[in-house]
Amino acid sequence: MHFLQDQEEVELLLRVIQLAIQPNGWKDLLKNIDDTCGCRTYLNAFTPDGRPADLYGGQESGRELAAILGSIETEGGLSAHQFLLQEASLKYPYCKSNLQARFGTKTSSGLPVQAFREDKLISSFRPIVPLAKLNEAPGFLSIIRKSGDLELLFACLIVDDKEADRDVAATGRIFARIQRIVEAGLAIDDALGEEKIVSFKQRLLMEAPSAATVIVNRDLNVIAATATAAEALEKTRAARILNGSLKSRNKELDANLAKALQDSSADNAETLGSRSHQTAGSDTIEMFIKNAETMLCRIVIHPVRELPGTIDDGPWLVVGTYLLADVPIDVQNVLQSQFGLSQTEANLARLLTVSASMTQTVETLGITRNTGKTHLRRIFEKTGTKTQLELAILMRQLAGLY
């Protein structure tokens, strides 16, 4: 293994900065370390059960490393791969040769065999090395990060240096220097990742159709919200923002939030109640609620499935609230004086515009639906409108006078 000179370390650090903003930056960096130091370098994130995530070095490289470490069996019956993920100390450099000498080898990794077929262990971003050679290669390994459900394993295997196995101390010092470079890259990656998340949240809020929008994670913790979101939710009487979380006070909203999280990809979702539906071919769910003042409110829930790679609390939900603006009672006087409506007709026109529901309007007025239809027909005749939409437009125009 080539001893890393100070100038080479500086050049690798500069390379980290250059590659940090590129899509395949980590793979390019690992290949650069390989070429500089004459080793096989791995940086792979694994789930607790040993599955490689598609981060940093990628899944192909992760499967290769898991296969190598899976051939080493520990005293407790775990493979070296499982030992590192479950019991290893954070940032402690483990010597692969010592693990092999102490524990020996085995043929099975304890994980599904199909994950380790050698013809699948082709890391496309660097030359192929036979698995048997990698199994015998000395080197160092370290868990350098534990985050959420993932553990980040860093490893350097010396493929072409026969002296490395004898000079463990020198090899360990080189490994420590390379690890510092990788950790510097991770720090840069973290900073850029935070900026990406902030930008992503801002974009979601800007693109949301409703000015009253809140973004929550799978635990309904608030990720971001517009200035009017909390007040609008309070007005619906269906939910509120409390202690940084979205708290539902409506069973239908509870069901829709759960459905959006659990089954947001269904094209033909079941209707949840008479006032909610899921748009065909879409994850978006909308529902209508009447608050204590019989005002009709609309809530739209849209899951965000494609999140930046550093986010592990998805899916996120974008929850938009739409409130019908109230029509001042003064508009009733205009309808009576300028259009000749009776007091009951003017009252019905206003309430129908606010609630958008004939059923709710006649219940509020204490009249039958047939009587309400008769009044509505006379309202159309006197105002020159033909539909409820045209009537609503007229009412909004008159409301602008106040």
C-alpha cells in the first residue's frame, strides 16, 4: 500500500471539495483514493439487516463488501459484516487480518445467497477484482457513522501489497489519514445536503396551490409551513398545529392522512366518506369539511415521494387548506334593494355562496329542499344568473364593494 504523502493528502482533500457537488462524486473519490494509494476503498451505508443502500459507493460496491466480510465468522456466530453493523465501536479501526486470524472463514454470510453471486459483484466505476483475491486481502474497516436506520462502513483493502499484512501499524496510519479525508468529505456533503433540504422545502411551499400550506413527515411533525397555515387549520376546526406537530381533530382527516402515508400510490383508492375522494391516477386526496360556523373548507393532501437522499423520515405530506371567504351580510341589502330579492331569497343566496351546499343552506334556514329550489329559481330570474357558479361570481363581485 502506497504511503500517503502530505501533498497527496492535500490533493485528495481538494478533490473532495471538487467532487462533493457532483452526482457521482463519491464514486469518483473512492476510485481516486484507489489509484493514489493502491488499495480497494469502500464507503457504503447498510441497513441493520445488512442490506446496502444506494448511497456513497452504491449498492454494487456494498454487495461486494458484504460478500467479503460475510466470509469471516466471529466467535458469536455472526459474520464480520454482521459484527461490524451490530457490535463494532464507532470509528474504531478493525484490522481485517486480525479478524480472519481470530475468527476464521465461512462460506455463508448469513444473508440471502442471491445477494452475493460473484457475477453480481461488478463495481461499474472501477476495475473488477476477483472475489477470492479480495477475501484474502488485508486492510482496515471502521463504522464511521450511525444515522437513523443506516450505518456507514468505511474500508480499505490492500490488493497488491504483500508487505501490508506484515506492517500492520504503518497500514493503520495510512488508513487513519484516508479516513480523515473521507470524513472531511462527509462534512461537506452534510452541509450541502442541509442546503438542498432547505431549498427543497422552500420549493414545495412556493409550488403549493394554497397559501395556507403545511409540510409534515411520516410522524406528522411539521417540516415547514406558510405564515397562514396554522390560522387556516384552526378555522377548519379539523386540525391544528401544536408543539411542532399536526394534530387532527377529525376522524375523516385522520383516515385520509393515514391513507396518504400508507397507500398513496393506489390509482383506484376507495372513497373515504361522502365528502372526500382521491383523484384518479394521482396520490392527491381532497376532502371537504364544514366548521362550527357551517363554512365549507377544503383540505388537500399530497404525498411527496421523491425526497433528497439525506432525508430518512419520508414520505412527506403537503397539506393545503382552502377557506371560502365570507360574504358580508351587507350584500343581502344590495340584493334586496338593487335586484328585488326578498329577505329570505337574499339570505339563501348569501348562505349558498358561503357553504356551496344547498343541503346545508336549507338546514340553516329551516326550510325544505323543494322550497330552497323554488327560492333559487326566483333568485336566478331576478339576478340574471343561470347557475350557482354564476350566482357565486356575482356575490363575490358585490362583496368587493365592502
